[in-house]
Amino acid sequence: MTTTERTEFNADAAGAILRKACEVADVDPDGIEMLRFGDHAVFRVDGGRIVSRVGRSPDRLTSVRREVAVAEWLATEEYPAARLVTAAKQPVVIQGHPVTFWEGLADGDTYASTGEMGVLLRRLHELKPPTFSLPPLQPFDKVGRRLKRAAIPDATRAFLLAMADDLAEEYGRLRFALPAGHLHGDFNVGNVLRDEVGHPKVIDLDGFVSGPREWDLMQTAMYYDSFGWHTEAEYADFVTGYGFDVREWPGYAVLRSIRELLMVTWLSQNVGTNPRADEEVEKRVQTLRSGGSRRDWAPF
């Protein structure tokens, strides 16, 4: 379902787009609250009973349509993941921006344990592949677009683009230990939330691709190894749950560097609109330049 007319995308515009989408989808727009702003603006709606994702730009439409297909596939497989709501055909497209509506989970952000995450990821990777095709993993496909629209100094943009080129060469030489297959694409603790009865469910399904399984293991490893956001015991539980420690694979350092670059370019989109983002991007870029510790990177 589509209405056209383009608008500049910022937090206020995203809220206005969401209200129009609520009208189309017959969703009560009461109690709209923004949760985060990145490739999507994510909102709680109707007191948190619904979560809506508003795509940043029309180039998100293909991935959002794939997200809807993935959600329907996982529901058929009875895999514990986010479920779509409303009888309206999704996504709803408003002024070129794709909008989806999902069941809200528990009030606030109540995260799964790392042990549960490992089990859920292994179970996901063991599912029979969907009947529709998934695109291949392309780690650098968003870097150029993000940096083009980021309000960062030209020298910073050039540094990050050069870093991406170097890492792309290294990525092309990697030899993976695990079999390739379908991937969540952005598997981390922030994307595994508990529902109202405490069961963990996987959210943010728009990044599903096909590629090396090591990719889905990286963020949990980095959150422990690079940033200290998980404890040693928590990471050990994740490894036990999944059955493989990606840090012991020789290509780990390359994928870690790629993931760090993507974390910086993702956040760079918010420079100029959020003072915290401005400071965090500057800090992260300085760390990438110097090769220093990532322990003071803040979750965002």
C-alpha cells in the first residue's frame, strides 16, 4: 500500500510519516515514542503494544519487503521472532518510506541471556532455507551511501572510504570455517528481546542475507572482546549455546575491523542531529586512526 510525495527524513518527519501510515493501516497512533534513529526510525506505538519501523529512504523498500517475507517464513517455522501485526498489506509506503508494524514485546528493553542467544542463533542457522532467495552478504554495500549523506569532515569521509577499500581486499581473501547459509545479518543482544512472558525473540529481520555463518557470531564476540559490554562468563555461555568460538578462527580480526567500520558509518548518519552521536563518531574515528583500545566506545 503506497502513497507518494517525498520529504526530508529526520526524527520529526519520521513521526509524521508514521502517523500517516497508522491511518492507512488502521493502527491507533496513541502514545508514539521514538526508540532509535538509524537506517530506520523505530517507534513504540499504542503504549508499546506495537513497534513500528520507518525506513530512512526509498532504497530501503527492497530490504523491507524481504523483511516481511522473512517474518512470514519464520512464523511458518514457529521460530521465536518478531511477528507482523495489522490486516493491512505490509510494508505501507508513505512518501517513499516503507513502514512496518510489529507486535510489541515486554515493556522496556528486556534482553535475552547470551546463552539463550547462542541457542537461538544455532537453531536459526539450522532451519531449512526459505523458499525465496536471499541476497548474498555484501559487507560494504551501505558504506558509500551512509558516508555520502553523513555531515562529517571530508578528511574523515576519505579516511573511512580508504579503510573500506583496504578491508574489502582482505575480506576477499578470507577462508571461512563454517558452512555458508542464511544469516540474520545483525545478530546482537539488542536484537534478542523477551516477550511479555519472558520468552526470547529475535527482532530486526531486514538484514537477512546468505553468507558465512561467522558474520552472525561477530557482534557478540566483539561486545565481549573489544568493548567489554559482555563479561567473560556471558561470552562463554554464548559459545556453549552456539557451539563455536569465532575468536579462534584466523579471519576474526578482519571481520572485527569490518564490523567496527560499519558501526562508525551507521552512527555517522546522525552527525549534526544528535550531539552525543557527534562526539561518539569523532571518538570512534580517532580510535580507528590510532589503533587504540575500543573500550570507551559507548553503546548507541
